[in-house]
Amino acid sequence: MTVANDSIVNTNVITDNNVLLRVNDLKMHFPIYSRGIFRRYVTNYVRAVDGVDFFIRRGEVLGLVGESGCGKTTTGRVILRAYDPTSGEIIFNDDDLGPVDLARLSREEMRPIWRNIQLIFQDPYSSLNPRMTLEQIVGEPLRNYDTLSRSELRDRVAELLGLVGLRPEYMSRYPHAFSGGQRQRIGVARALALNPQLIICDEPVSALDVSVQAQVLNLLQDLQKQFNLTYLFISHDLSVVRHLSHRIAVMYVGKIVEIAATEKLFTDIQHPYTAALLSSAPTPDPRAKRVRVPLEGDVPDPSNPPSGCYFHPRCRFATEQCSQETPVLREIKPDHWVSCHHADTLSLNV
């Protein structure tokens, strides 16, 4: 299966060949229907993703954080094309095809791309077919894309199980025989099967016990370093993202509000929402002093967001400009991007 020529974009779109993925003004609006006498009709839209911009370099881990319902998972699924985006560009710098706009591809045209973009699911219990053995689960991508003999497939599955810390003789067992942490390792092995260029990790440790979380995180980190993997790591847990990510993007009501290198984000905060988010995270040192940044009000309804900056109803620094003008994501320091009218004048470290 080949990709249509009109989906191959100009190589100038990704000026740096080191950039693997670039997302431009990505939107995913879900219709809200009401039922009339004869038919349903659209009355509004839920703006789950509402103009997201970011890029991921090869061999990099980009953490995507934010409150529940802010659009993190939807962003990952739109990139994977589980959802058809409302608008925007998803430029993927494929090794074979060059820069391709995934947003313009049909499901059939996405097939050769999917081998290079894999997903690690959040729930290790529901993401594995209980009627398939480990050999069938981990080997399924290989059967779909590669023509391997039976012995070659078994050897590859054994190799993948070994990479994630499972014994090769387990391949004849079914998922019910494994713990949650072991099941997530199986999911990791399946994601690695085709040597993908990009792995989307959708809160891969949130359903696990804390001690098991550390083991799986260390495994993901070791694999990333060993194979120079590229992750989009989605999580609501700042400590998890800080442990694994090279850069962090903070999301609020469908928009990116700040992107920076990991330690830079924690020490040189530029957006009021990032300051509030970091101040609410627990610290392992009980003697450490942290300034609590309270947030008033509730998270806006994504089907009826406020005008201007979506954060302005809860922001203590908001001005009339914030309620009228939508801020753009701009680079205010080298590789530090923020969407705030007053970022240049605020002091926000917590």
C-alpha cells in the first residue's frame, strides 16, 4: 500500500531532519447531537483538542501533562489516527516516505505508517486479548507486517520478551497468568515488535502500584537509551514525567500553554497554570518549602470555553487583554515556549 502523492508534504515543513513529528494547529472537535422529530442535528462541539502545536525530536521523550479531561489522550489518539482530526497538520518524518501529513491520509494509506507509530495502552488488563497467548499477542504485529517463518517469529517473540524482562518460556501462557506490571511489559514488547520510530505512551503506569510503576518506568527509560527510541509520554503525574522526559508540554483545556526542557520547566516557570500545577504536586522532602498557588473556580467546559485565554477566569494575573485576545504559543527563551500575554513580566517560581 502506497501513500497518495498529495499527502507527501514539502520537506521545508520540517526544516530540521532531527524533528520526527511536528503538530501544527491540531484540532479535534466532537459534535454534540440533539434529536429532532425526524433526525439528529449538531447543536455544539466539544473542543477536546483546540489548536495544539508542538514537535518531537528523534530520540527524545516529550512529556505531555495536564489535568484529567484536558485533551492529552485525545491528542495522542489523533496523532495515531484513531480519530480523524477536525483540522490541522500532523507532519511525520517517515524514514521511507519522508515528511507525510498524517491528517490527510485515509485509513488504507495509514497502514504503512502504523508500523512506525505504536501505542502503549493505559490499562494492561483490557489491552491484552485474554484468548491469545503471549506468542500470539507479541507476534501479531509481525504477522501483519512481516513474512517470517514460524521459527523466526518465535525467536523474535522470545527476544522481545527478554528485552522487557520476561522469560521466553512464558510465550505459551495467557494474560490471566500475569500481574499488572508483567502485563504492561507484554504491552511494551508488542509496541517494540516492529522497531517503530515513535511510541505513544498513554499513561502506561497510572494503573499500576507505585513500586511496580518505578520498575516499568525504569524499563521504558532503559529501552529508550538502548534503542534511541522516541516517546510521546502522556501522564497527569508530574513526578513520573520529570523522571523520564527530556522536555515537557503542559496542556490546559485542549491547548498547550507551556513547553520547555524538563528542569527548565521546574525552575523557570513562565505560565500561571504551570505554576499552579507544580505547586500542587507533593514533594518527597517534608522539610522542603513550597509556595502554594491556589486556583479559584472550575475548569472551563470544553464545549463552551471562555473568550480570549482559556485560563483567564482562574488566573490572578488576568487583565482585560486576557479576556479578549487569545494568546499564541511563542518562544520567549531558547526552546522555551509559552502561551501567555504577560509571560515577560511575571515571576512564578514556586
